[in-house]
Amino acid sequence: MEGIGERLIWHYVPGMDAAIPMGGLNVLTVLNTLVVMAVLFSLAYLAVRKFAMVPGRAQYVVEMYVGAFDGLVTSSLELESRQQNRRFFALIGALFMFLVLSNLMGFFPTHYFEEPTADINCTLGLGTMGMIIATFCALRVKGLGGYLEELAGPMWSQEGATGGALIAGKLSAVFFFPLNVVGELAKIVSISFRLFGNIIGGGIIIVVVSHLVYNFSWLAVGLDVFFIFFVGTVQAFVFTMLTLTYIAVAIK
Amino acid sequence: MEWTAETWEFVGRYLGAGFALGMGGIGAAVGMGMAAGKANEAMMRQPQQQSVVLRTMLIGQAVGGSPSIFALVIGLLILFKSSSASLAGPEFAAAVIAAGLSIGLGCFGSGLGCGWPGGSGCEGVARNPRRATSVSSSMIIGQAVAQSPSIFATVVALILLFVPVSATGYAAFGICLGAGVAMGAGALGPGIGSGTTAGGAVHGSSRWPRSQAATLRTMLIAQAVSQTPAIFGMLVAFIMLFAMRDLEGDIIGFAKTFGAGVAVGFGGVGPGIGSGTAGEFACRVTAARPRTDALILRTMLIGQAVSQSTAIYSLIIALVLLYVV
């Protein structure tokens, strides 16, 4: 119980007494991430092993998933060619699968199986990756000048404005530009901490509830199922959709 | 009268439990009443559907009333958890009162917010009884996601109860109370906002049931964005509890940390409610016109981002207070 605080900051290496300092590596998180990757690769291999024209049950599930996400990405991004939509679909589909499996890893009650997303480093990394991709796409589509102009606020670019209004529009950028820059950074913080908070919060609540009501273990198991399956899936979906929407907003 | 460690313990426990239940029960009670009122109105319109409406009302009230159960659990923990040696005296009182503040304020918002989808669910089930299961499932999903802020508040309250604070004197008071107010008030606005969004989404999915998938997607994204102030509150609470080093132990340390907590906490009330209103209308319109959902989503996100700017200001001030001055 008293270990709740330590778990939030860093993980202990199993079998060692020392704590990993801030500049080191969370070995447990990396190992669990490798386990999730192994499961994903084996699922991918099994899914594409036999392709038939009339799909069997497994192939049907895979096609349903791919179709659903492809439709989601295409309707959000509305890019010209199918090729470009495919590239983003690969990212979004993989992100969702990784997050769902990572969140579901908490289902196993053994000691070393933890969700890698319960580590703030994992979620911050994924959030930063999403925003870097979105910023890079925005720079590529709009150019550096266009991107900075968009950050300078809605009153920066005015057609046919006279002296006073033009100067006021340009000066408003002094107010809007830092606000928008901080807003971009705040997006990273918000999506990462939302996923982290939900997953680690579920874990802490289950630990405390199990400690309190050890006679009614069905309560802890029911809460466990709710937090890990429902909250895990919803938060994975929300993270994925927000990343997709940030990319869509950057491209338009 | 001299304040011994035992006196501090009693003061802390009684005040903390009072805050926890006194504030935590308000929201859920009002929300459950809203659901009941809307259920009666729905029964007036469709008397034959009364059993379905009654069932939906009870489910909606049960799910929507769970923040008050969280508050009850934390209140009982506050009253009866034994104080360990590492956390006693004034620091214990501060931590326990802060836990009560966190859960009390946090469950107010979520409980109140869950009343809207409960009411819309009863209305929708009476209007469209053939789709009763899908309407009530969207109601339950909306309510469950709208309770995330109260779950964050519960987590911070549990951390305050079980993890000893690494500071002494007035700074410990400031850290605990600041973390409690940051999380509690930070969860207040988003709870209400997520609830209004869910209400609009349930209304939309009952009137236009064929676009339910798009409506639910918009609802989840809108709720996630309107819960950003709660995330900021939790972030500041965690920073204060775990990452504060060389803090002055006197009244200045208290002022810094408590001020940071109040800033990020109450600064999040407005953006939470406002972004929730934006999400409510976005969900209704997406349900009516699902083919334009990309455009609606983009407009909603840009509007919500501007409305979240005050939450960002509060976060900046809180971080400046903690780390710069």
C-alpha cells in the first residue's frame, strides 16, 4: 500500500533493491512493451497467413477492423489519393492496436505484467510522437510561413485592410502567438496525462479496494474488469482519435 | 487548550469527512433528481412505455450516483483509517482534509453532469422504444466517461491518504491542501461539461438512431477534450506531491503551493463547462447530419481549444508559482 507513491515515479527493477533514477530506464515498462509487440506481430502473422476470396471467421474480423479504421481515417483526413490515406491509416491502426493491447495487459494478475501505458514515459512518448507527426505534416502542407501565420491568430492576415486595422491585426499576434504555442504543447500534456491518469488510477483504485474489502473479492474483480476492459478500450480509442484529429486539423 | 497530535488527528478526520460527504453528495443528488424528473415527463408522453422508462431511470440513476459512493468510501476511509507513524499530527490533518476537499469537489461535478444523460436516456427510450437498448447503452457509456474526473479525484484522495508527504511545517499544509483543491476544483467543471455533452449525445442518438456511431465518436472526443482541466489539476497535484524539492518550510511555501492549487483548480471550472456545452451541440448536430461529422468535429475542436485557453493560463501561473518565483 505504501508503495503506491513510488510506483508513480519510477519502477523498481525486479529482483534488485535499487530504484532507477530519473535519468535511467524503466526496465519493466520496456519489457512489457516488447511483450505487447510480440503479441501484435504474431497476430499480424496469423492474420495474413491464408487469404481466401470468401473470408473465414478470422479473416472477416481482420477485414472488419481494417475497413472500419480505413473509413475513419479517410473521412477525417479527406486526402486526394488512396495512397496517402493508407500511410496515415497504418499509423492510426497500429497506434490503436498497441494501446488496446497495452491497456489489457493489466488483466493478468501476476506481479510483473503491468500495462506499459501506466508509465508516464510511455504515454508522453506516444503523445509527443503524435504531435511531432502533426506538426511535420502541417509544415509540409502549409510551409513554415503558413504554419507560423496560422499560429499568429485569426486577425493576422487581412485582405484589403487600411492602416489602423492592419496594425491592430498584426499587433494582436503578440497576444495570440504565445497562446497558440503553449496550446500546442498543452495538447501533448493533455493526451498523455489523460491516458496515464486513467490507467494508473484504475490500478490504484483496485489495489486500495482489494485491501479494504478482502471478503467481497467479487467486488474487486468486477471493478477490475470494468477498469481494464472498458476504460482501457475507451481511452485507447480517445487517444487514437485525438491524434488523428490533430493531424487532420494540421493538414487542413 | 494545547493541540496535541491526537487533537490534530480528530480535527483532520472530522473536517475531512465533512467536506467529503457534504460536497460530494450534492452533485449526484441533483443529477439523479434531473433523471427522475425527465423520466416522469417521458412517462406522461408515453404511458405504455412506463416499465422501460422506469428501468432506464433506475439504471441511469445508479450509474450516475456512483460519484457519491466514491465520496462515501473516501469519507469512511478518512474516519476509520488508522494513522501510521510516518503520517501523524498536523501533516495528517492536512492530508486528510485535502483528501476530503479533493473528493468532495470532484464528485460534485461528475455527479451533477451524469444527470443530463440520465434524463436524456429516459426521454429517448420513451420516444424510441424499439431502440431502447442502444439508447441506454449510449447513456451508460456517456455517464461512465463523464465520471473520469471523479475517478481522478478519488485517486488523488487515496494518494493523499496513504502516501506520506515529504515536507514539514506550513509547506506540508500547502502541498496537501493545494493538491486537494487542484484536483477537486479541477474536476468540477469537466464533470459538468462531460455530462452535458453526454446528454446531447444520448438525445441525438435517440432521435436519429442511424447515426449513433458518429454521435458516440464525437461525444467521446468532446468529453476527452473537456476533461483537459481535470488532467491539468491532476498534473499539478502530482507535481506538488511527488516532485517538489527545496521548498521553504514557512508560510511562503504554504502560499506558493496553495496558491498554485487554487489557480489550476478553479481556473479549470469555466473551461470544463464551456467545452462541454460546445460538445453538447456538436453531438446533436452530428447526430442530425452524420455526413458532415468531420467538419463539425474540426469546428468543435478549434472552439474548445480556444475555450481551454484560460485553463492553460491557470496551468502556466501554477507552474510559475511552483518553479519560478
